[in-house]
Amino acid sequence: MVTLLGGIVGYAKVKSLPPLVIGLVFGLTLVGAGILLFCGHTNTIKIGLLLGLLATALLSGLFIPKVMMNRAAPHVIAMAVLSGIGMALTLIAFAGK
């Protein structure tokens, strides 16, 4: 839900619809990945991990370069850190399956 919150902040800041839509899409994607993880079947767990890995990799690709170029607002820094942590945890979980 952090992605949706980031989209709301982006929408409020620039009055543009794309940040809100992107936040909603990524938020729903990550919720869907979480639901698949809790189904408990081996195949759905793998699909959920792959979906979560894809979403967090894309989020990291969006936010980490902005932070590294020193053009980051506080919410962008938070999104970069959280997406990096999410990607690392997803990779660890995927390696264990």
C-alpha cells in the first residue's frame, strides 16, 4: 500500500494522474502477489514470488536512480529503500523455494 500512498503524494504534488495510476497498479500487483503467496500451493507460491519480484524490480528501477542522482524528495527516498528491501526479501524467499 506504500506504492499507492506514493502515487497519491505524486498526484497531490504535480496534479497529474499517471503517479496515481502507477501507484494503484503496483499496489494491486503486490497485493495479488501476497494473496498468491498465502494460497499455500507450490505453483501459486512461485508465481506470487515472481510477480512480487517483477514489481519490486520495476519499482527499484524507477526510484533508485532518482535517489542516486540527488533529485529525490523524501517520499522517493522511502520508496527506493522499501522497494530495495522488498526485492532483497523476495529474492531470499525465492531462493528458499
